[in-house]
Amino acid sequence: MDPAEPAPPASPDCISCGRPLKPEAAFCSACGHRRGDPPVDRAALVQAKVRKLQRIESGWVGIRSLIAIYFCLLGGAALTSVLGKATDDFTAEAAGSGIIAFIVVIAALRHRRELAECSRTAGFGWKGYAGIVVASLAIVFVVHTYVHGLDRLFKLRMESELNPFSGRHPAWAFLLYAAAPALFEELGFRGVMFGLLRRSLDAREAILLSAIAFGILHLSVPMLITHVPLGLYLGWLRHRSGSLYPSMVAHFLHNGLVVAGGTWNLWPGS
Amino acid sequence: MICPECKTEQDFADGRCAACGAASAVRCPKCRGWVAKGEKFCSACGAKIPSRADRIRAAHRSKERQETQHNVNRGRRWMLVVAVLTLFGGVFSYFSGMSEVDKQLREADTAFSGMTPAERDARLKEELGMTWQEVIDHDRGMVTFQMAALVGLGVIFIGLWWWAQTNAFAAALIALLLYGTVMLVSALIDPASLLKGIVVKVVIMVALSSAVSAGYRQRSQVRRRAA
């Protein structure tokens, strides 16, 4: 543009709301729009605000659903524990897995929208999955050392939580202690619960809360020390990958290695 | 500036029109310049000029915020109550548990009085899979472990009480889930314990539930303000 050419006269009306602007005004006194700025899409702004308020409302509904699902799972865990006293380990564990699976499937169907995105993608490439395999070995070693340390410290002679079922094929132990939790606990905690928390919380808070819920639902105070960090790790995998599958694989490997250690006495001190 | 009363261009020395004397201008809250009454934004700096309805709404919101803060503080106090009760429970369970174990060991010692230590160990090994010394270590270990678990829980509740200062919602939600779980676990270990102090337990569950609700309301209020 030629510098000698005079600047075009300022618009006499506000380009955002159409009201007349005062000659000396830098802003429209009716809508607050700055003179010279491009027009604002007010309808889009209102829609964004409405969406934000709707998210706040749906967030609270999500939190209430999460509390309900948690206490249903807690009831299932209690029932498993009662069955464990009344019957043998295998029956109790099979029934318990069935109860947890039933609750999780109902919750997943009810909140399938939370699972739509994370169930469609593999999340990581082969390198990511290889990293999960290596990390699982290190995690199981730390957990094993902690449990045995606790056993020796309090002289409790605790039986390992994931001992193989006596007189049954080891495949049952892998199915009930490794495959079922990896599938249903991940679907419940990293799928439904994480999704419900993410409606109103940021990722860090959602990972922390789902990890603590995961830790305390194992109904053991000493296990909080291992399961909360494990839940943090699995939650981080879910967030980082945007998929459920890496955390399912990590959970399966962790439990599977513990079961393998118990079945074939692989770990030092077993 | 045009006076909204006499519709003429006038100076506003103290918020009054120099021609008609009507109090027809207000100060902009941001740049402190004069703005004609009825205008929604300052034409000099673009700040929103609060209307009477805005001021009433703001006062209402401020009251709401105070009420929410009050409820959040009440929730925090309940977390502290749970922490203190759990810590006392831990110390009490240690002393009562130890005296109970000592009593049982004395009774067992009397029952085995005619046996040599080797015979006693052999019989215990057969019945319980442990020697006499292992039985003593196990029973005392269980009591110490229970005390450590309860003290650990008490410390967790103190941590939640502290955390609720900055994140009331998350802390209250964890406190509610944890307390409900602990109640269930203690009922599984000893079903009779469920009815002990049931009123206090129900009151705590209700208080923690309303703490979750207050925490979420506080968070929503902050987000609504931002929106």
C-alpha cells in the first residue's frame, strides 16, 4: 500500500454487534469489542460456554456412577472373600472372577461411550510393547522383594496371594489370576472409571484416583504400597497410549509372572 | 461523553452531568474513567461495567462460595476425626492384642506343661505347622502388623486432610472409598465389628459423601467462573 495514501475511515458501527461506535471509543460500549479487531462469532462462544457447563454437569454424574461401580466391585470382592472361607480357593476365585466380570461388563455396557476411543487403537508400536515386557520383569522383582521383606519383618508366614490351585492344572491359575484380572480390572479401572474421571478431572488426577481405587479394592493395607504405584503405572500407560491394550498386557505380564514364580518356584526365596 | 439523561455532550466531574446535574455516570472498575450509566462496557479500556443484576448475582455467588467452603472445611474435619480414631484404634489394638496373645500363650504353656520343648514343638508342628517359638513370633507379629496397618491408615487420613486444603474433591473421594473399604474389610475379619459404633460409622460415611459433593461443587464454581 502506498504510504502517502490516507488510512480508510474507521467504521462508524461495531462490526461485532452493529451498534454505533463513539468517535473516540477504543471499545464498543454495548458488547466490549475492540475497534479494529475481527468480528467475534458470539454464537460459537455461547455454544462453547454451554458445552463447558454441560461437561461440568456430566462430570458429576460420572463421579456418582464411579462411586456406585466402586462399591459394587467392593461387594463382589467381599463376596469372594466370604466364599473363600466357605469353599476351596479355586471355587472362590472362579466365582469371584465371575462376579467381577459381570459387574464390569454391565458397567462397560452402560458407559460404552467412555470405551469407544480407547478400544479402537493398539496405542503403542512393537517397541512400546517390548518396553512393557522388560518393565514387567523389574516390577515383579520389586514386588516380590517387598512381599518377602514384609513376611520376614512381621514373621507372618503369609501364603503368597497367587499360589497355584492344588491338584489343578496351572493353566487355571493363569486364567483366573492373570488373564481375568488383566481383562476385567483393566476394563473397569483404566476403561470405565478412568473415562468417568476424565469427564471432569485432568489426566494426572484421573490416573491418581483410578490407581488409588485400584489399590484399595485389593482389600489389603500392605498391598496398597505395591498396588497404588502399579495402578499409577497402568493408568499412565492408558493415558500415554490412549488405548486400553498396553495396560492389559502389562497387567497380564505382572500377574502371569507372579503366578509362574509361585507355580515353578522361580523367584529367589520362594 | 453524552449524558443519558439530557442527551447532550457534557463533562462529568464527580459522576454528575455538568448541564442537568443528574448522577448519570459511574467509574470504570479497571481504568477509573467515567462511563455513562446503562453502558455495558467501558469504551476506553473494554472492561465490563457491572450492572445491578451483576452485583446481585456476584453477591449470591460469593455467598454460595462461602457455604461451599464451609462444607469443604467440615468434610476436612471429619477426615481428621477418622485419622484420630484410626490412630487411637491402632494403639489400643496393639496393647489389647498383646495382652490377649500373652494370655493365650500362658494357657498353652500350662497345657503343654508335662512335655519337653522338643515334644511340644513336634506336636505344634503337626497341628499348626510351626514350632513353639514360631507360634509366638507369628501371633505377636500379627498384632504388630495390625497396629502398623491401622497407624498407616491413620497417617493416610492425615495426608488426605492435608491434601484437602488444595484438592478437596480428590481427597474427599479417596477418603470415602477408603473408609468404606476399611469398614468392609474389618467386617470380613470380624463380622461382629460391623455393628460396633454403627451410628458413628454411618455419620462418617454421610459426612464424607457430602464432603465429596462439596469438593466437586467448589471445583465447578471455579470452572464456571473461568467459563
